[in-house]
Amino acid sequence: MSFARSRFVALLFLAPLLSAPVFAQNVPPVVSDSIPDATLFKGAPDALVTLLNYFSDPDTTAVRLTTVLGEIDIALYDQRAPQTVANFKNYLDTGRYYPTDPTTMMPAPLFVHRSVAGFVIQSGGYAGTVNPADPAHILPTAVLAFPPVPNEPGISNTRGTLAMAKLETDPNSATSQWFINLADNGGPPNNLDTVNGGFTVFGRVTGDGMTVADAISLVPRYNFGSPFESLPLRDYDPANAVAPENLVAIPSMEYIPALTFTASSAQPNLATVKVIGTNLLITPKAIGEATITVTATDVDGAQVSQSFVVSMIANPAHVANISTRALVGADEAALIGGFIVAGDAPKLVAVRAIGPSLAGAGLGNVLADPTLELHDGTGALIASNNNWEEAANAQDLIDLGLAPTEPNESAILTTIPASSAGLAYTAIVQGAGGTGGIGLVEIYDLDSGPGASVLNISTRSDVQTGDNVLIGGLIVSGTGSQEVLVRAIGPSLAGAGVADPLADPTLTLYDAEGVQIDFNDNWQDNPAAAEIEASMLSPNDPNESAVLPSLAPGGYTAIVRGAGDVTGTGLVEVYVLGTL
């Protein structure tokens, strides 16, 4: 059989001696910043600490090569071979190591194209594309090369190191190809530390990765001529052409954390801790102080630790999260949720746009693919998302237990400024491609201690009948009770340019058991009308509705309908009183 040919980047060994290389020495992880002491409310949601903000590995990032024979984890020498590491990452980040196969239209995997027992296994040069005339067999494609990277010798080519391949006569000719040393190749007989200017070592295999590398080196090799003179093939019959499954393929290569973390609480009766990936979750259980210790371990086993104190205090009643469900349309019929954050510290919030999973609650006509935007009070876009799994901090949503059920649902997890007077924010939910249906916008207050609070939400949407009414939900957490003012607005929206305001909104408030605890149609008829007016938050129109309950901890639902089944654009608002 034959392959498509391209020039082979060989390992050749003709060059004068250089200064003696050094053996790779690990630089231990360091504390890059101190984890601040924290004050948390007893029984509040878990507090999240992003540990990579406080620890770093001075010399290492890491990648995982997933081969057909197992995983090989590699620590990269970012500081000691910066240009070479940047070059390697460039191939990975731009997808050049995994080009699209024009026949299958799928990414073609890298494969080990050279194996020399007791010496090296080599890859980075060719992808296992199939033969368009015979897709059951391969016709390899050379990796599209970037300009050569300058040679950065100096670290010895010992067993388990990762180094760049290059041309025979040019020390500065390395491009995409790399090899793993199966033996100590720096000195005789191979002299990789000195020949041709020395071969740049830019990483090392960690953990049990060399077990996989050694297994690859034992795969039978076949000579198809340059550049495949020592090609390892699995379960291969020389009477046949080479099939994709014969290759020692590397189907994926991805970044992995260079540091792993453990944590402990000296007072687990007061606060417990859990590490998920690179996040620390602290659960405040009882009033008092607990010392938390976090240890970071690098891929070589070197460690560094630091401790901090968390103080648990009584948890006052407050609104922990607010949500609104409504019929979502296009343009002005979008689901628009506004909220206010007040306090003296930035606020961590999660905003979610839910649609498909509402079908599990028995709803029809759900919003199939909700999109989400978060704007500040000036209208400037802070963040947007369409499909939560594509968010850069999707793992944080998972760790906090706030990942939406469906991949088509959207979420934003971010820290936003607050002020003592309150800063306004707006979340906009629409259907991708102009689609419509019943959707839900949710705002979660995720800070577990004092500092700032999510106070109010006002959500505008089209109010119809049946399932298509406007539904606001809130959860009160802590101890004691929280006074809130809930309003249903319609006629006064005409002054804001709304063409079809809900003429006569009614408002019903239910507890978590579905028991009606309050109702109003026309706020001036409410027995608490004087108190509502004294709050300075009374509706502008007598046909609008309001209730003023004091709520114990738990979940509550406010439903806005049109009296007599009238329809139009309505607004449901929840004001947290006694906080500004």
C-alpha cells in the first residue's frame, strides 16, 4: 500500500557539543494570593472559592493526550521553554492538530507515526484522514505547519520528557512534530542534548503516562518508506491497506489543571468543605469560627498550603432568589426581568433562562431554545449566553448545583457591582431565531454572607390566559420574616410607550403548598392600602394591584392575570422592604 507523502521531520544527530544541559527540576506551586477571611450566614447556600485565584504553578500548564491505548498527561515547561510551549499550544488551540477530514467532515485524529523501541515515539506530524476513494482505509494528511520556532535547548532529554523534532541541518526548524523520550537520550549514543544544537525539551510525562508510552512502543512497526519507516500499527495484516483502526491514534488532546486541591475544616461541626475540581465549596452549618486549610499539589507531588478563617453568623430573613414565568415572544414581547442590587460589596449572582425543562412540569408550548442577556442600568451589555454548557464558567454552575436541566437553556454566573442606593440590572429572555413559548427567568443571590443583596425584581411580559399568565416566584431564606411589596402593573405602562397594557391586572399570592395567602384587584381596595401608600411604592393607577405580606422563610408564587380574562402587557414586581 502507499500513503500520501510529505517531507519527514527526522531526528538526526550531527552537531558540535554545546554547554551541558540541566536535568528538568520541578518548581513547586506557590500561593499567589491569600484567601481572605469570610463571614457567612448560618445555613446559607455554599460559598464558592475559585482556588486558581489563590494558587499557581510557576512553571507548568498541563495537557492530556488521550490515545487508543490510554491517557498520557504531560506537564509543559511554560517558563523554561516559553516559545516552544506557546508554539505547541498554538497548534492545539487553532485545531491544526485535528484538521477536518474532507471525506468524513469530522476531525481527523493525530497518530503516532514513528516508534523506535527504547528510543522515542513521535507524533504531531500527520492526521489520520481517510482515502476519499476508499474511506475504509487511510490517506494521511500532514499537519499544516506554522513558521518554525527558535530552538530552546538546555533541559536534558531524559526518559519521559517531551521534545521537539526538527530538520537535520537547522537547529531552528521545529514546527509541529514532537516526541516522547523512552530512555535517557541526552548523552551517548543518541546525544540529543547536543546534536544539531540540542533538541528542545518542553514538557514531561507525569503520573503513569509512561506505562502508556511504553505500551505504544511495543506495538509492531512497519516500513512504508519515508516518512513512515517505523509506523506502529495495531492488528495489522500486511496484505491489506492500513485502516483507521490500525493506527495508534490520539483522538483528543485537551488542557487539564496543573494543580489538584484538597481542603479540610478544623471545626467541621461549624463549617464543612468540599473540593470539586478547582473550586472550594464551604457549607456554613452553625454559628462560630472555623479554620479552613487548602493544599495545592502539582503534577510532581510538590505541595503548598494556606489557611483562612470563616465566621458563621445568624442568618437574617432575606430574599435568596426571584423568578418569573411568562409567555415569551419577539421584540417587545420578550421576557424582561429587572432587579436591583444594594450594598457595599460586589454581588455574585446567577441568572438563568429556562424553557425546555418546563415541559416536565406539564406545560405545553415551552420556549424551546431560550437566549439570555444581562444589561446594566445604562443598557450596556454585561454578558450573554445561548446554551449554558458553552459558558466559560459552566463547571462553576455545575458545582453550585445551578446548571440548567437542558443544554438548550441558558445561564450567566457573574459578579456585579452594588451601591448603597442600589444599582439596576436587566435580564432579557428571548427565543433563538425569533421563536416563542413559555419561559422562565431566574435570579439567584449566591453570596452566603453580608455585603450586598438582591432586593427587587420587576418582570414585564405578555399576559394571556390559562398557562400563559405572568408568574413571579421568590424564596425567603434565613430566620424571622421578610416584608415584601408585590405589585401587578398594567395601565400605567402606557406612559412608558407600551401599546397594549393589561387594563385591569389582578394579583394572587400563594405559598409553597399552593395555598392562597393573599389576593388583590385594585390596590386601593386592599386593607393595607395606607401602608402601601406610605411605602412610597403604591401603583400609579387605581386599577393596578398590590399586596404587602410579611413572609416567613419558604417559597412563594405571585400570579398576575387580567380581570375578566383581559389580556395585554403586564408587569409583576417584588420589592424587599426595610433594607435600603
